[in-house]
Amino acid sequence: MNKKKQTVVKIVRGVADEEPYEEEFEVPYESGASILDALTWIRSHKDSSVAFRYSCVNANACKECMIVVDGKVTYACTARLNENGVTVGPLKNKRLIRDLVTDIVPPKERLFSIDQT
Ligand code: FES
């Protein structure tokens, strides 16, 4: 029987103001698969609580999937998985929301709350 190749995705997880931790997930490896493919697989098959953001799914149009992959800022939908495993984490220069989700809204585009007291 032909055993499918596996690789490891290590995710730096956590929430703002708490010490981050790393969690490893073994995922199926296919040549050409993206980091986003691996993250969606992890969320579907291993841990539905892993937080990451994406919208356009591999079209590289929404720019919402930006994360750090092996120390480099890149898009999860265009970065490729590799056989030796990868480490992914949140953007370091943005406010962390949870796991790989950071506050990427430019300050000028933020809505301000209206105090209705
Ligand atoms: S998912 Fe839209 S740019 Fe990556």
C-alpha cells in the first residue's frame, strides 16, 4: 500500500498579552500545496480552534492571509509547503488578536466607536 507523504506545520499560537506557545501538526504533503492549504486541513481535521484569516483562497487578491513563514513575511496562499516542515506565526509588527490573526486594518480605515451614553 502506498503511504501518503507527511510533513509538519509548527504554529506559533496564543493571544495578545499572553506568552505564545508552539504547536505541531502533521499534515499530508503534496507538491505545490500552499501553507493555506495546510492550515485549512489542520482546522478541518485536527484542531478547529486554530485561528487564521483568508478570503480569496489562493488568488492572492485579498491580502488577508499575510503571516510569517520560517521567519519571512509572506502570504499563506502563495507560500508553498515543503517536505521538511515549516514554522508559521503571526505578523510581529501588528497587534495580535489570536494565533495567526493580527489587526491589519490601516489606522486611517478604522471605524471609531460612537459613545451613546
Ligand atoms: S487568501 Fe487572499 S491573498 Fe491570500
